Amino acid sequence: MTDDRIPTGLIVEGQLRRLSGESIPAYVVNRGAYAAGLIVVKINTIEEGCMVLVQQRDLDGELGWMSALGGENTVVESEADAYIARAIDRDPDLWVIEVEDRQRRNPFEGKVFKV
């Protein structure tokens, strides 16, 4: 059985380049497994706090996103960072990307699953 998915590292590199072109600050906080690491996105809204989105697969195997903390609400940055540190402890292959965006946009494709 072959896996024809695009490597996570390549997806991240492409999105970072796109964000740079749009003058949206984005940083790799943790570099995960190039071929298949999952992605965690910390969206820092600057004034209102942070959102943390975790990459998930639905029952059909399609990638999407789930809010890790507080639904669509934001949390203080220290709470978001503590969650991310625990997630990396559990899975060091995670890619963690921090984006500064006052409009709370997820820079990656896929729907956000409602909890």
C-alpha cells in the first residue's frame, strides 16, 4: 500500500511562503516529522489572546481542524503555550506553527470541526 499524501513539511513550507507574501507573520515553533507529522496552529490575535487549532481526520479520513481550547474563544497566550508544550511532550513529531492574525484566520486548508 502506498501513501500518496503530500509531506507535512512541504505543506508547512508552502504555507509559510504564502503567508510571507501576504505580510502575515508566521513562525515554526516546533519542527515535526517531515513526512507525516500533524500540525498544531497557534493563532495569536495580539489583543484578544490566542486560539489553538489541532489537525484531525474525520471519519472519512479527510483532514480538518478542531479547536483545542475553548471552542471559538481565545485564551491567554500562556495557556495556549502550556497546551502546546504538553502536546509536544506526547508527540514530538508535531509541527507547531504560530501565526499573528487579528482576524483569526487559519492559514491551512480544511474545515474546522464543531465540538
